[in-house]
Amino acid sequence: MNNSSTLSKFQYYKWPLAIVLFFICLAIFHSFLLMTAFSKHPDAVDQAPYEKGIAYQQVIDKIENAYVWGLKTEISISSADPDNQREVSVNILETKTPKLSIDKVTIRSFRANDSSLDQEKELNSVVGDYGNYRQILNLPKGLWIFEITIVTPQGEALVKKQKFLS
Amino acid sequence: MTDTFRDTLYTIDHSGRRKWVYPSLVRGRLYWPRFVVAYILMLVYLVMPWIKVAGQQAIFLNIVNRRFVFFGVEFWATDTFYLFLVLGGLAIALFFFTSLFGRLWCGWACPETVFLEFLFRPIERAIEGNSAQRLRLDQQPWNFTKIWKKLLKHGLCAFFAWILASTFLAYFIGAETLIQMMQGSPTDNLVPFSLTIIFMGLMGFQFGWFREQFCTVLCPYARFQSVLMDSNSLVVGYDSVRGEPRGKAKKGQSDQELGDCVDCGLCVRVCPTGIDIRNGMQLECINCTACIDACDSIMQKLGRPLGLIRYDTENGLNGERRRILRPRVFIYGFILIAFLTAFAFKLNNRVLSETQIIRGARDVPYSALANGQITNHLHLKISNKSKQLRHYSVSTSEPGISLLVPNSPYPVEPGLIVTTPLFVNFDKSKLNAGKLKIVIKISDDSGYSELREVTLLGPDE
């Protein structure tokens, strides 16, 4: 008699028990996933996703500005001296009139998978030659990526270039 | 007053992260009516599946069998016109009440507000403390106290979410069926069991985390309410004429130079969507009236007139004339009455028998009998929506035509749809270009009768 009553009560609570068990299993499963993630992929969780998102949006806006302002850039790089110093010449051509007033032009050069030679410098304008900027950079041979930032009173524009230097 | 508040949502900070809202509780003259309404609504929601009207669950939305019961009246999936009238009526009612009373629904009757403010938030408050204590608890590192408080809160919320989820399911599969299912193994009824878990998960997500974000970024009603309201709709608003310039009187400054608002910020601290009502009418405001109670409590302490924040129309707040009866109120009201009248009329004259005569796609158009007559094999489809056994008869006034059904009168059990063969025999001579149009009368023993025109086919000789 007692057994039957216990069984009947147990039957009545099958669903609530199953729900509790389900959530316990879910918690264990998620704990396992989190532990695995933290131990094997500590970089999987970004600590500052919003800040990175905003920074990325700023880059997108700068690229968009270059497109809207009709900026075209040509980059020419001289051959290297024994110390790998090369003269980088950036020529900014624009289709927009009146011409943009350029406050400053900076260049950032970097190589994939090698941050040891990353560098960022301001380019010097060539007097009397609108849109022509030059600078000496340490650029050993290899594939280089250049980010040219053009600062104007209206905002900043960004142009990306890629060159293989022999 | 600056307009910087228009640039961003209150619950998002400058970097795009969510600002968690910790609303304080103020019990004022509008809190208690809301409390009573909320618990009546919760009670109705919880007990409705257990109430029986005319032997059936009061509200039973049997989607599987496509039967929908409302207080003893059963609707079938074919009753789409009733559905149109109900949905149309509800939409117009929403328009009508919004144009008159603004977002009364949001503040007083929306399940989001009712369950969050009067069930889940009180649990949170009971375990984690007032708004300042909750904020401190969330900001402190994980320790034993924080863990047990969070576990207890979420455990209790999960329990109530289970009750609500099961009740919700009971509306669709029946309360008694659900109880039987719960006594068996979850694997025997995996779909209802999974639905319970899913509903619980949704409630956990909504009431535990998403909360006011639903009202501010997801709810469609919040989006289109602005077109339903005008400057004479009732809103919860701040009387800027009386309140500004806000602030506390500085040393040597006269009270006369300032408005009634002392800029205590309590109206902001009690707001469940985190807004500042003093910035004017905003999409995020759910008209919960918490700021009214908060402001009144301060005004009372200062001995100033109540109602600096109050239920009023935009015109009323600006000191202009209030107009309750406007063209839109009459138009919405008229359409609403039309929908209600049409629904009542249709319901009152509801026919509980539905019949169709159809020709089977695979049936031969006609057959010749040994006695020289032609026979057409048709199908008689009968829906008995009543709760009694009904007997259906077919007849025709056309001479020389005989109608044959397996049983005459044909019995149909309550709530069933049956299809029975119907043979129509007639002389070939009655045909005109291979066709003969006749009218068949279908009637039952409750007084239902309907005439159906049928085109019979035969040889074109």
C-alpha cells in the first residue's frame, strides 16, 4: 500500500522533476562548454567588443569618406638603400572641386604576421605640388600593406594600398 | 532642457553597452489600483483553463483538432468570418482606446508589465533588496551571498515560469489532458514537454534579462502608437509649465524664481524603462504611472499641489483646452460598434450545421443503370457543429429524380464532419445537352435547411 502511494506521488511529479533535471543538465553542459572555452580558447571571449566595433566603424567611415570625396591615391616607392631605407611618395588626386584642404597625411606600413616593423609616420608635403607627399621609411623586401590617412577639416579619409617590394 | 536625450536610448551607454535598470518601488495612489488589476488578470489567466462552461473548458484553443471554444461556444477552423470580426474588432478597440486613453494597455494590462512588475520584480526585490542593494549585488564579485541570492531568485522565477508556461499550454491542449501528460514520462509527450521548456526559456529570457528592451525596441504597438494618438489622448506627462525652471533653491534664491520640480530625480529612479518623463512624451514610456506616484510623494512632503506629473492630455499639460470627443474617437467608436454588432448578430444567428455537395475528382461523371436511367455519384459532406446528434435528410422537388443515401435520415454525431455518398438517379430524357440542373434541399431535425444547386451530367445525344 505504501509503495503504491509513493509510486503514485512519484508519477505525479514526473514532469517537474524532468524539467529540473533538464535545467541541471543544461547548466552542466554550459559549464563544460565554458570551461573548455576558457582553458583552450581564452581569446574566444572579447573583453571590449563594443569599443572594437566603434573603432571598426570609424575605419569604415574613413574609407567611405575617401570614396565620397573622390580621392585617388598613387603610391610609388624607390629601391632600397643598404639600410632598407626607401623613399615613399604618395600622390593624392581628387576629382572633387573645390579641392580639399589637406591638413596632414600619415602613412602606416605593416606586414602580415610580423608586427616588429610596423611603423606610422607623417608624410611631408612637397612645396608647390598639391597632393604630393613624401617620407623615408624602413621597408625591407616583402609584401607591405600601407594605410594612408588624409586629415582634412571635414574629417579623415583612409586609403589602403598593397605593394610587393623586391 | 537639453535635447541630448534624443540621441540615444536611455538603456544604452556611450559605448553601446546596455545600462541595467534598477527601478525603485513607490507605492502611491495609482500603484494599488494597478496592483489589484494585475492580480485579477493573473488570476483570470491561471484559472481560466480550469473553469468549465457547458461541459467544456472555458477557453480552449485546440489547434490540433482545429476547434476553438470560448465560454461554451465552439468555433471551427471554417468559421473564419468570426475570426475576422474578432481580430478586426480587437484592432479597432486598440485604436479606439489608444486614441482616448493612450497606452493604458501597456501600463495596466500588458502581460509584460503585469508579470514583470507584479510577479518577477517583487521576487527579485524580496531576495536581492531595493534598487540600490540590487545594484550593489550585481557590481560586487561573486561570493557565497551573491550565489545563493541569484540561485534562489532564478529558482523561484523558474518555478513561476513553469506555472505560467503550463497554464499557457493548458489553453491549447486542455488542462485535464496536460495533468494526465504530466503524470507520464516526458518522452511519451515530448512535444508538449518541449513546449513547456521552450515557454519557460522564453519567460526566463524575457522577464529575467530582456525586460524593458522588449517595450523599447521590439513591441510593435509601441512603434505605431504615435499615429493612433494626438494631443488630446491621455498620456502620463510632466507639467513643464508648472515644473520649470526645475531645481532646488540656492542660498539667497527665492522659491518664486523656480518651478515646482525640485529635480530630485525620483521620477527617473522609479521608471522601469529608465527614462526621464520630464523630457516629454517618449516612445519608451509605457504609462505605468510609477513616476506619478513618485512625484506626488515628493509634492506631498513639500506641501505643493499634486499632479506635477499626471495623467493628462498633451494639450492639458500645455494649459490648452482638452477635447475628449474628436473625429477619430467617433470614427473608431463607430467602426468598433459595427464590428461588435456584426459579431453579436452572426453569433446569435449561428447555424450549427454546414453541408456541401461535391463531386469527387476521381469519380466517373455518370453511369448508365440497367433500367436505362442515369446515375451521378456525388458526395454529401455534413458538419454537425452542435452538441447533439442530428439527422440529415436530402430531398428534391424535381419530379422523376431519386436521391439515395446510405441512411435516410442520415445521423451525424455532435462535433463531427462526415462525408457520405449521394447517388442521384434520373431519366436520360431530362438531360439538355448532357446536363441537368436541379436543386437539392438538405435539412436536419433541428430546423436547419439549405438549398444547393447541383449540375447533373449524362450522355450528350
